[in-house]
Amino acid sequence: MSKIVADLHIHSHFSRATSQNLDFEHLSHWAQLKGVQLVGTGDIAHPGWLQEMKQKLEPAEEGLFRLKDEYAKAVQSTVPAACQQPVRFMLAGEVSNIYKKNDKVRKIHHVLFEPSFQAVEKLQARLEKIGNIRSDGRQILGLDSHDLLEIVLETDPQAYLIPAHIWTPWFALLGSMSGFDSVEECFDELTPHIFAVETGLSSDPPMNWTVSSLDQYTLVSNSDAHSPQKLAREATLFDTALTYPAIFAALQNNREAVSTLEFFPEEGKYHYDGHRKCEIRWDPATTLAHRGLCSVCGKPVTVGVMNRVAMLADRPLGAKPAQAQTFHNLIPLPEILGEVYGVGAGSKQVQQHYELLLAKLGSELTILQDLPLEEIQQVGGSLLAEGIRRMRTGELTIAAGYDGEYGVVKLFDEQERVVSSAQIGLFAGEKRRATKKKAALSSEDQPGHDTGAVWAEVDLFSQDLAPRPSPKLMAEGPTIPAPSEASKGGLGRHLLNPQQQAAVLCIDRPLLIVAGPGTGKTRTLTQRIAYLVAEQAVEPEHILAITFTNKAAEEMTQRLTALVGASVVGRLTIKTFHAFGAWLLRQAGEQIGVSATFTIASDEDRQILLKQLYPALDNRALDQALAQISTAKNQLLSPTALPATKPTAFTPIAPALSEIYQAYEAALCQNQLVDFDDLILKAVQLLESQPAVLAEVQARFRWISVDEYQDINLAQYRLLRFLTAAGANLCAIGDPDQAIYGFRGANRAYFATFPQDFPGAQSLRLDQNYRSTQLILNASGQVMAKGTDREASLIWSDFFDQTKLDIHTAPTDKAEAEYVVHQIEQMVGGTSYFSLDSGRVPGTDAIVRSFADFAVLYRLGAQSRLLAEAFERSGIPYQMVGQTPLVEYKEVRELLAYLALAHNPQAHFYHKQLFNTNVPKKQQAKIRPFLDELQAASATSTVPQLIEMVQQFRINSLGRKFDEKHTERLQKLGLRAFPFSLLPLASQIFWKQCCSRTKQTTMIRAPTA
């Protein structure tokens, strides 16, 4: 059985910095020219490449694929007859992992293998939940290597992972800059699933043999080709059957059947240490003598593969383990031809002679390895035959590669090269080299190299030369645990500063707390509430805490639970303004005509409702009308209170707004709906018109705390005045300098008039910041001083550092987005070899940050598109936070319509959604009895159970199909509904979605590692 030449680690044209010719036609063409029978497809995690695979490949031997006939015929016409042979493809591709582990940023590349398209689809579905797999063929994921291996193993019993080019400094398992000291440190308990490692271009088997921990792994080699012409510069040979199972059986259990074709490792880009910018090329001994610092610029040099191998070696160079694999070093034929003719390997002259040789002699690997020199001489001349002889015997000189620069191979001295058309008898009578020689550049050729050391003459693997670094390179300072807030009687008030303590203890009058950013306002509020309950014997039922967002309410609940316990917190009322309004209307809204079973209309519902009333209005006019109605409600204006304004060039709405508002309100009422703004407006109307309800509410809530007081609008202000009119104690906290919702009717003037609104009020200021350094605070103070109509709050911090703020002025919004992405790329030390080789990233600084360390904050949603596009182009993984609410997805809205109708059969608006003209009558006939069943189940079922019930009905009875993203959205919906045990509260899902929009920090955040 002849050996199979396999090159299983390549790329496709979907990868960055690769040839557009990396398609299956060109790969098949060049595989035959090179003499390769089995090629990895590359980039299996990219959806676009998978589509192309399905289009052009068909199954061949078990687990392998071949080019379909319609494509293969065109390819074969371009391949010389002497090179033609079958080519098979294996589903394989590289993934880049950048993450933090053991307090160090890791950048590891892996090659993944799958036996079928179905397995690849499962892999892509899993990875797409984690990061962006569409912008780059070699995806960059903020995912631990251990977790990636776990995902791969779960896709198929025959799915495998092999760590790629394990010694490369920047992106490798054992790399000097971002790798580990062992395979076990990377994969932990999953290490037994790793059975092979790829050595990479800058190392060969003898170097790997010096590290005994690698004896248990089969060594493989691949080209990592970024163009078809680079196929088989390294490859793996298999003496086995040509099937997927046989290949991996050999890798796992039959190492004797596996051998490799290798670069001369000195030719690799990272063999030696050095600094490309400073033209410093050092062997490990020289690096050690300079303590790793460049003699030109003083920065750390990039530690190459030879040095790194020496660090981890526990055997001398030349030692050979018992199960050592055979290997052969090769130089690509174009490089040899370039030396023969004294031109570049990519020159036209080399290309012409290369094609001639292949047409007459066969594939490149056949010429380099197998053909007798006499046959080569007859076609290519004596100088070529001599060059190939020297390659086969290792008689060459190489200036070793370093810091991203390939090494330079020298087969001939200048005086030896004689170019003639005949090239016959060139070496007749000439004394041939008798010894093998591998030399680095002499000291005269190496700037900064002051040793003149030769590779073979230096004991690089002495333990004294480069001692193995300890796992912890720097001693860590002691970790001081933060005191528990539950200490000292369950309150922990000793943790507060004097200003915070004063705010906690002030309970005998209205209190206004001016709290700048990061000054601990949530801690102060929760400590004050805990003090009232635990030390002042205030009944929890008498306490109301109002926030602006659900997130703030949840945080307050969690902190209070730690202070006073869950049972006490369960008796407190902690809600957003709108949640409190909804609660109040549920209790007593029927007294003003609001059904207790009302449903809260989402933004989409509002637009649909208004469109039904005014079909002639376009979306822009609908949005404008709804925005003006919202403004009116926040100002407590009814439809009749609006002036009957006529359309203008600036408000091109017909008919008049007052008419639209009145029709809209009537439609809400008819469908037993309220909108988001009604939750405050109608709550105010209820308290204003129903004295008994007002008295009951005032009697219950005697202690009221309000967060973000600077952002209240007239409706919220009026609600608070009603709640406190009978003497309830009000504590308001906020910062006028952080008022940002003026465009929604908020007015920070209420903050300024607090002393007049609540006579006898105490004002306190929190001015110690616990979040930022003093430098940040100084800079923000300068900005505020120039833009405020009042004296800005002066806050301070005892956090100091030497970091300076960098202000960048971008010419365009696109340039701004690119700048942000480039800064992140630099601070993670580069995301790819292109980052380093192109000079976008210096590649000399220690890597201290991973993607999970970054968040990009922006003020307007419109900015997110350009940022997302820039991240897409860079291949950097990101997550968008605070974007599309769940209720805006059609399938989720449909599910919620089922719940709304089960809760309130009179909600005609949702009835129209389920029984519209697009729904077949057969399905409508099934929906009606199901709604009755759902309504009956609501008496005993939780909301998550009802959601599952609806979903199963849609799948089993209506034949609906949903993708994994929809399933994920339903899981999120179920989690949000979990606190609501029974369906009468199910409609709160609607306002919980809506409330989240009132005040949220919008950002792009990298996935946690």
C-alpha cells in the first residue's frame, strides 16, 4: 500500500489574509501538482464555506469527500498527465481561542475535524451561540480551549481536535507569549482526548523529542496554507487505508503508520528570537546574555520556538524516544529553482520551469523525494539536481527565521551558481561538501548578535542555559476578602463612610441625597432601609422603594436580602415607577374604568393598533404621532386638553393630534389595553379621583425611597406628591449632573425644588467615588464645568494611577469605529498573524488583556451599526447588549398573545393576531379549543409551564418549525417569567420587557472567557 500524503490544516478564501483562489477547484488542481492525496477543507466553522462544500463536494470513502464531476472535469484539464491522481477532502478547519486562564491571556489555535456535514452543522450551531463565526474563516472566539474541545466531542463520536503549530510564540498551546507549559494545563481532565499535536513550521520532530511529555502524542505536520501554492510545504504521511476512521485510528493507536514531511525548522518565521523592526536575530544563548531585551530599543524580544523548546526540554538535542516517528526535511521546489536561477521563488522564470518539470517528471513531492537525480538532471540540469541532492542530505545553510520573518535557505555559494541553458558538467571535478552544515548567520550578518554562535555548536537544551520558568512569573499580593455586609448585626454599617452613615441615620425629615457617580448610592439606600427595619422596628409592608429600571430593582432586592433576609424582603415593595403603577391599577383600576385583567401594549402593539385606525399614515407619521402621545401622557394631558393643531411642515400629521390621541385611547380601552405611559398617568388619575384609594395607599406606604430623582417627569412627580401628601417620609437620591432624559419629559428642576416641595428637608452629599481614579474624576469635572448651568458636584477618589486619558478626534463616524476596534486589537496583543506581520500590533508588549476585559459604550443606538461592522471586519468576537427586546420578535409576540387571551379572553387585539386572514381555517379551528385548555391550565400552572404548553401546541398541532435561536429566546422568556407563579401576573412579562428600555446602558461587550 503506497503512503497517503495528507495536508489537513489549510484555509479557505473566507479567511483573512488568504488567497481568493482558495476554493475547491484550485485546491484540487494544486494538490495534484504537489502530490497530495488528502486535503483538509479548511474553515469548517464558517457557514458560507459549508454552503460551498455542500455545493461542490460529494461523499467518497467513509468520512471523506471528492469534487463533484461537473467541477472535477474542468480541473483535470488543467493538470499535467504526469501529475493527475484522485484527491480527497476531509472536513477540517482552524479556530482561534483568545481567553484568560490562570491569570494569563491565552491565544491558542486548534484544528477541528468532523466526519460529516451534519456534524459540521451541529458544531456551527454551538459556536454561533458563543461568538461571530461569519466574519472570518478562522473564527476568533473568547472561549477556553477546554470548552471548545468539549463542544467538539459532543458534536459527533468521531469529531476530534488537534492543537495547531504548538510552538508558535503568539498563537499556540506551548507558545512563549500566550501558551501553557503543558498540554494538561490547557485541557485539564479532557487531556486524554488529545492524541496528536501539530509541530508547526518552526520546529521539527527532533526538537519535540527533547520534551518527554510530548512522547505520548503523535506528531503531525501540515502546511497551514494561505494559498493553494503553499500546499504540502509540510504534510503528514499515512501508511493506512484512505478513510476517515483509518486516518484517525493511525493517529491514535498506530504511530508507526505515520510520518511527516517537514520544513527545515530554521526556515520557519519564529525559529529564533528577535526583533524584526530592529533587525535583531538571536539564538537562545544570545537572548539569555541580553536578558531577553533588544539591544537596540530595549524592549523584550519575541522569544522564538528554539528558545521555548529549550525552556521546556528535559532531554538533550539528539535524544530519540522509543516510538520516534520518521520524517524528511524538504525545501519547496520553487525555492530551489529560485536559487538555481538567482531570482525570486515567485518569478515568472521559476514558474515556467516549475511547470515544465511537473509536466515531464510528475508531482513536486515525487521530484523532491523519490526521483533519481539522473532523471532530474536530464530535464532540469545539473545545478537543480545538485540542489535537490543537498536538500536530501541536509547540506545547506539557513539564516534562521525570527519574529515573523521567514528564514533564508542557501544551497549554493554565489560562486557556485552558474546559470546556463545546458548546465551540464557544472560540478565535474569539483570537490563536494562532505559534511552536513546547518548554520545561523554569522555575527557580522546579525545586527546585535555578538556571539557568532552556530546552531549545531551550542547546547541549547542545557537546563542551566534556559531554566524553566515557574508557573507564576510574578508573586501575587495577598487577597483581602471584602467584609460581609451581613456582619455586625446583619447591617455592616461600619463599611459606610461618614456621609453615607449620616444619610442612613437621617429618618426624621425628608431627605435629598446628592450622589455623584460611583459614590455608593445603592449601598446607602439599602442600608437605610435595613436600618429602618432592623433597628427602628418599621414594618416592611410600610416601605416602598422606587427605581427606574428592573435591573436596579433586582440589585436592590439582592442587597437587602443579604442585609435583612429573604423573608423580610418579601414583605417590602421594591418596584420601578411603571411596575408600581401597574400594581396599583391591578388593585383598584376598575374604579376608573381600567379592567383588572388589562394587558400592557408593547411598542409594536401600539403601532399596529394605530395603523389599524389610520391605514393611510406611513411608519414615520405613526412613530411621530405615538411619540407626541407619549409626551402628552407624561405631561398628564388628556386628548381633550390638547390644542386642535393643524399639520405643519414640521408635524405633517393628518388629522390633528388631538383626534388621533382620542381615537387611540378609545382603541386601547376597547381592547382592554394600556400602554407604557398609562401606567403612571392612570395611576395618578386613580389617586386623584378616588380619595379612599389614596388614603389606603398613603396609610400603607409611610417610608418611600426614590432612586435617580433627577430623571423624574411631571407624571412621576405628581405620583410622588400624592404618595407623600399625608406625611410619609421621602428619601430621594440622585445627581442633577446625570440627568439624561429631558427628551422624554424628565425635568431635573424637581431636584432643585425639593426643599420647597418638602419643607424641612435635609440635603446631604456623597462625594467619595469608589469606581474611578482621581484622574478620571478630574477630567469629567472639567467637562461638566463647561457645560452645566450650575456648579458641578465635586467628587473625589483615593484611587490613583499614572494612566493618562487619551482623547482621539476622528474625522468621521466610520473612522471612529475603526479606531476603537484597532485599540482593542492592540491591547490584546493582536488577533492574528496578520496583526503582527502587518505592524498593526507591535508584538513586543506583554499580553495582559483578553476580549472579556473590554466594553464599548456609546450614546446613540445609531452608532452601534458602524461599530458592529468594524468588529465584523476585524473578526473580533463581540456581543450586543441592550438591543432588540424579546417582545419585538414575531414568534415571541405570538406566544404572548396566547397567554394574553388565556388571561383575558376579551383582549380582542390579540384575538386578531391569532385569527388573522393569514392563518388557515384548519389551524384556527385547533386554536380555539386550545385557548380554552390553556385558560383552564392557568389556574394551577406556572408561567414557564404555560409557555412550554403553547410552544408544544405550535409544534405538534400547528406544524410550526423553529430554529435554535428562537428556542434560546423562549428560554430567556421563561427565565423572566419564572418569578410569576400564576397567569394573572403573566401580562407583567409585557411591561417587564418595556420597562427595560427606560434607562439602559447600551454597549458592545466581548464574551466572558
